[in-house]
Amino acid sequence: MRRNAALFVAVSLLSGLGGSAMSLVAGIWVLDLTGSAGLAALAGLCVYAPVLAGPWLGGLLDRAPRRPLVVGVNLALAAVLLSLLAVRGPDRAWLIFVVSCSYGLSYVLIDAGETALLPAALPPARLADVNGWRSSAQEGVKLVAPLAGAGLYAWRGGPPVVVLCAVVPVLVAVGYAALRLRAPEPADPRPTASRPHGLRAGLAVLLRRRAVRVPVALAAVSIAMSGFTTAALYDVVVEGLALPSTFLGVLACAQGAGSVPAGLAVGRLVVRWGASAVGVAGTLLFALGCLGRCLPWWPATVAASVVIGVGLPWTLVAAVTAVQTHTPAALLGRVSGTANTAMFGPITVAIPLGSAAVHTGGRPPLVVAAVACLAAASAAVAATGRRGQSGSEADRRDRWRISSGRERSRSFR
């Protein structure tokens, strides 16, 4: 199973490299072609928009062999990326928006597919650890990929970046094809007419089981508030701290510096304390980081970014692990697609709301985000308390099952 774990981490590293580089270059390219900052921002929004169709796109993964579909999506993405070689002037800028939407669609399908493939490739004991390692790989590569992509674009223009980013999904497809699955991928045996729709089937699992519902809700609130505070952070840096906008790059590196060790540690924390407890801890850390960014002292802002870099991956890894652990195999595509929509869909609304709220100043939106996260964490703790001993016993049984799997998995090492 070490081989499969290494392949998943390598796939995450490569995906983060290509996606991070292209997402930044796409906006810069549109800005250079059109001179419009609004259109450049729209290229980024195109990447997030397809997540709203997550339940239905995830349903495709339950109706078709998952690995071939994920491999095919990566190869199709490589072909679509190469269409950007035809961009020569403003009249072809629309191709960049098409590719951005294609990236968004591929993210939804690949994320849901990878979530569904992990339990078939790894024993339960390794899921939390590998999810954490994948998070560290993705966050670590974000420290260098955007700068490398922007540097290559400044040096040679868009085509070299396009070729580099088109090679990445081909390598990712090879990685998926090399996985050794422990059992045949399950399919939903019911006829199409009687099969639950993606949204209904996904919501049924998310809402029915507290062990899944709580971590996903905490991740949704934290990720939404990260989008809500994006404009506020710009205002705090430029207006509140009177620093150049390039200081945002320092904060991004600080956040990544927190995310890398956080991803390495989160797997063991989930095994020991459970996904809900880790989700609560991550949400509280994110709230603390928002309040730290309100302080009129730049070292505090840097430290707050490190804290946020720890909190956000904890909430996300806890939610993804809960979905993988508590979802029937035949429904993993739909449920993970629905969970992705629940976690990342709100950010498409939160970002413009935060841009409007920043007119009141940079710090009020940060305080609102901290209060929202504290309220979500308190509600999660209160819900656990109302469950009483039975809820605690269920959580202990889940942790015992994962820990027992950890002991059994040693035979695979």
C-alpha cells in the first residue's frame, strides 16, 4: 500500500503544480489582452462555478468505472489546454475562459473520483494520513508554482506555460492508471430509473450521519469565510498596515508554511480524536487567525496567516476523511461531489459579499468571519453534547475501527 500512497501524493503534487501555475497565469493573460481587471477576476470565478454542479457530476462516477473516467478527464483536460496555443490577441481571450471552466469541471470530477478511489486503494487506517500528506503536497507546491508560472509567462509568454501545464494532467493520468486497487470498483446495481439522483442521494448521506454532517458543515463555513475575507485582507495590508500589495505574497507563503506541517500531522489527530473534533479545532484556529489579522502590527498578521494555514487544512482533511469513512462505496461519487459543492459552493457567493463588505473597512469583515466560525464550532460541540454518551460511543467505535485497520495495514507495508 506504500506504492499507492506514494502515487496519490505524487498526483496531488503534480495537480497542484499545474493548477496553481495556470490559475494565476490565466488572470494575468486576460489582463494583458483586455486591460480589464474585472475580466481577469472572472477567469478565476470560472474555475469555482462548476462546483455547484458537484452532486450531478459526482453521480457520473457512480454510473461508470471510476478510474477510467478520471484518467479520461485528465487526458481531455490536456487536450483542452493546448487550445490556448491559438490565443494571439484579445479576440481569442474567450478561449481562456473556456479553459478556466474546463479546469473547474475537471476539479469537480477528479476530486470526487479521487475521494472515491482512495478507499479502494488504501486500508481505512491510511486514509487520514494520506489525505493529510496530499494536503501538504498541494499546499507546499503552492509556495513555488504561482511564482514559477508567472516568471515563465513574463519571460516567454503564455505558450510555454500552456505546454507545461498540459503535460501535467497526462502525468497525473499515468499515476491513476498505475494504482493497484484492492477490490473491483463498486457500481450501483439498480437500474437508472430507480437510482437516486445525485443531489438527493448525496444529501441523504450528508444529513443522516452526524459523523459526516458536522465535519462537512465546519469545512463549508471555514472555506466560505476564507473567501469572504479575501478583499478584507487586501484592505488591511494596503490601508491598515500601509504596506505594499506585494506583502500579500509574504502572507501567502506564511499560510503555506503553516499548511505543510498541518497536513503531515492531521492524519494522526483524526485517528486519535475523530474527524468532528479535528474539524472543530481547525475552525477555531481559523477564527483565531481572522482576529489576529485585525491587529495593527504586521508580525501579528504574518503569525495569523500561519495559524490559518494550520486551521483550514484541518477542516478540509477532516471532512474528506469523514466522507470516505462513512459513505457506502457505491455512493461515494455522488456523496463526495455533493460534499465538494457544500464545502466550496458557498465561496462563489462569499467572495462578492466580502468585496461589498470591505467598504466598511478591512477589519469588520474579519470580525464577522471569526464570529461565524466560532458560532459554527460552538454549534458542533453543542450537537455532540446533545448526543450524549451514545454519540461519544459512536465516535469511539469509529476511531477504534480506524485504529484496528491501522494495525492490520502493517502487513501491507
